[in-house]
Amino acid sequence: MSAAATPAIDAVAYRARQRAWLAENLPPHWRADAVDYRPPSLDEAKAWEATLHREGFWGIAWPRDYGGHGLTLREHLISNQEIGRLPMPESQNSIGKELAGPIILAIATEEQKRRYLPAILEMREIWCQGFSEPEAGSDLAGLRTRATRDGAAWRINGQKVWTSGAHRAQRCLLLARTGTMEERHKGLSLFALKLDQPGVTVRPLRQITGDAEYCEVFFDNALVEPEDALGEPAKGWAAAVRVLEVERGTNRMYRGWRFEEQLRHLVTTCRADPALARLLEDSSIRQRIAQVQVDIEVLKRLVEQTVEVLVGGGSIGGHGSLSKQHWSEAHQRFAALAVELLEQAPYPASPEVEAAQRRFRKAYLQSRAQTIYAGTTEIQLGIIADRILKLPRGEAR
């Protein structure tokens, strides 16, 4: 649907409808703040996310021709705000919906759009992102995974690491070298590689949380058919930059509102426990909680500004790094504060305090990676210095 054909939406009514549907349909035991919380299984999550799409929570700004709802990023933001207000399960296919999808819309052929995009929204295909490598994490121009011609097709050899969700994915948004190492970013190409094939080995990596969400993926002469090459050969760097801009600027747009929900959960839990309630009276703790709220408001405003820029026809550019860098560091500080407070509860703790302890212990451990994935803090600061502040290279370093 073209921008001119996009129907006018009553934002208040749209928000009320989204909020009411989630309140009625989110299973109570899937709420991360619930005493009886349990996460959904993969099959449950896939069915839930397919339902969310049908009800208008995913593919909001994608054209109707490809399974979307033909609205705008403003409606996408409203839905994300309502998703963030609740302690909902994380998407099992956010890479497909929020990274691969926008890139496919931008550079894929018409046939590819019709083949990939509905399958993403309907949860028939889960995607992962094959960018980072053992010797090329944040320096993607140094990656070594190679794609070589096999007639009209391609053969892939190499290794990726920190490939989130590869163990449950059917496709990988793969960046591989089709030129020489000396060409750096000029010799890279982008592919939609099928993971369920000979020559692909996925090994989950056990994390400090006990989960095995991150994976390493090995390619031994794996096949990419001609119809699964995305964009022009050797033009993958430009597409990769767009992926990273989206990842840093609009992926999981609900984070600011989920961050706020986590703060509410922490404060509500502490207020209900006499010992923890006394901690909230300490002026230093109150100042730290106030700073968390300030961090949340800054993050929310950065996201809202990004949406207005995009709706107005602008590009994210380096500004996605502002949101990513601010969120990752602020959320680390908050998670540390949450654990510090909750671990001072007297024993035996109430079921509500125990539930909060479980949630925020895991959040603390997960937060340690947040200043690394999607580009380290150092990378974000370099982008901000170069692309936003326009500092000379000597000053930026």
C-alpha cells in the first residue's frame, strides 16, 4: 500500500483496541512478573506470535501485498508501546520481523518479497542473523566466511558466532565475502540461506543464565540457490549497514516501555515488603530510582523521534546508535540496582519477592551482553562521534 493510500487511523481508538486485546488474551502465567510464571514453549510462542500478527500487532507498516497491515510506523510504535507495558514473552522471530523483513522490503525482488515476508509474519520461517565471526565481531569488514560461485548458485564456507536463535531458525540472513580480503566491505554479499541442509552445523552456546540462545554456525560447502541471493553481488555492505541501523534504532521498539514496566515491578514489589520498603526511604536509593526514570524517558523520546524522522521520509543513520548505547548502559545500571535491592529481602522471602528475584537475577546476567551485541559501546561511540558530531578522526579516538 502506498503512503497516499494509507488509511487515516484514530490513534486513541487504535491504542485502546490494542490494549484491550492484550489484556484479554495474554495468558497470565506468561507474564514475567507472575508468581507462577513459565515461559511459553517454542510451539506455543509460534502460535501466539502468528495470532498477534493476525490481530494487527506485527507487520503493521508492511504492505498488504506481502501479508502486512498497510499502516505506518506511528501505528507500529503504538503497538510496541502497548506490548512494552506488559511483561510479555520476547518474540522468537524478532530478527525476521524487525531486521530481515525491512531489508527484504528494501532490496529484494518482487518474487522474494512474496515468498519470504508472509512466511515470516505467519511464523512459518524463523530467521537468524549471520554477521559476527570469531575474528570479526564488531569489525564486519574483516569477516572471512566465503561465498563462491557454483554455476548460478553459491557455496558457503566459514563460521559465524553469537548467532541468536539459530537453533530454532529456518533461514539465516547471511553476510559473506564474495571478493578479496583486501576489498574489505566492498567484497561482501547478502544471502537468505536455508539452515536445514547438508553442510550447516548449528551448535548452541551455554550462557551464564543457563540458556543456550546464542549459537555458533559452521558452513561446509552449504548451498545458496540463485533465488536466495539478496540484492546485487558485492553490494552486501550497504545492506548490512541498513540492517545494523534498523537493529539499533527500531528493533524491539518497545524496550523503553518494557524498561518502565520492569521499574514498576521492582518498586511495587519493594513497597509490599516492609524491609524493602524501608530501603526506598533512603535518599540515595530514591535518587538512583529517579535516575532510572530519567533514563527511561530519554530512551522513549529517542524512539519517538526516530519514528517521526522515518515517517517524514528521513533515515536513521547514526542516530540508531544513540538509542542502542543509551539503553544498553542504562539497563545494565538498572538491573544491578534491582538485584542489589531485592537481595536484601529477609529470609524466607514472600512468593512475590522470590518471583521478582528470579526475574531480575536473570535480567542482570542478560544485561552483561547488552553493551556487546548489535555493536559494542565503543563502536556506538565511534559512530556517534563520526556521523553525528562529525568529529575529526584524531579527536574521535
